[in-house]
Amino acid sequence: MDSRTRILQAAIDLFAEKGKHGTRMEDIAARAEVNKSMVYYYYSTKDNLYQQVMNHVVHQIYQRISKGQAQIKQTSSDPVDDLVRFVRLQFEAYAAHRSWPKIIIDVLNNEPERWKAAVKGAMETHQLPGRDPFLKHLEQELDSTVFREVEFEQLYISILGLNMIYYLAKPIAETMCDLQVDDEAAFLRRREESIVNLLLLGILRHQGSPEPEESG
């Protein structure tokens, strides 16, 4: 891994741990095991480095999720399966890179314009139109008789929230519910199943529908 990449990865880790305002360029240099002057040489300012981190995270999300969405469309079987696979796709992207949700939450709380700039850049790179065509595909599938009448935008926000809230709410649950996570990978697998089941219980017309198979 070259110095520039090490600096970017160190910045991702530290921005996720401490937020932008709690992270110093000196900390990033130390984590990357480079001289501080090299951090400034490649990224000039902390603001610029923060934007580059956002660009990288959003690009990686689009790359991973777009590929998964294409596979879902190619092997589409039924609306319920498509929706469940979409939920799992998002969840597993964040679970595989647990720093991503923390950075996204930090930037949305403090500098949402940076998120918009990163998304715009990713959409241009991937040549996506103003609205993701796969989301339009899912919205059309909601007209299926197996679903209750659901406003798609509300459902999409709920999916995002359910998939990301663990990374924000974990400290609260540790205090209020005495949550103790000894094996986070196993806990996240149970979390994924909980999200899928909760979502389907809320939007399927027939509560007796079989539960989806576990992934992997």
C-alpha cells in the first residue's frame, strides 16, 4: 500500500472514530506512519482530505451496491425476494466496512453539502441518471399485490435507517439495555435477519408468508 493510500485509510479510520473536528492531521500522519508534511503534500488541508474521504466512501458504496443491484435485476424472481436482497446488499456493504456509516452520519450531521458533492461525483463516474434506475424498479414492484400500500420514499428512508442505525445506537443500547457484544460479526448477522423480518412484517399483506432464507 503506497503512502497516499495509507493516509486515506488512516483518515477514514480516524474520522470514523473521532469525527472530522476531533481528528488532527498529526493523528492521521501517525496512524499512516508517514511524516505530517506528506499528508499536506497529498491532500493540502484537512477539509480537502475529508472531502476525498467522502468521495472514496461514496464511490465504493456505489460500486459495490450498483454491481449487486445489477445481479438482482438479472436474476429477479419475485418482488419480495428482490426487496430482501436489496436490503441485505446495503446491510452487508456497511457491515463489511463499519467505518462507512459512522463517517456518513458525521458528514450528514455537520456538512451535508460534502455528501451531496460526493454523491454527484459518484453518479457522474457511474453515469447514473438523477434517480437510480434500480430504485425505480423496486418502486414499480411495490405495486405487487403481496405488499401493502406503501409510499416508496418512506420505505427507502426506513431501509437506510434500519441498516445504519446500529452504528449510532450501539452505545445507547450498551447503556440502556445492557447490550454486550462479544462477537460483533455474529451479532451483525442476527441484526441483518432482524431487519429483514421486521421489514416484511410491516409491508407484506399476508403475515403467514414464509420467512426469507438466510443469506450466505
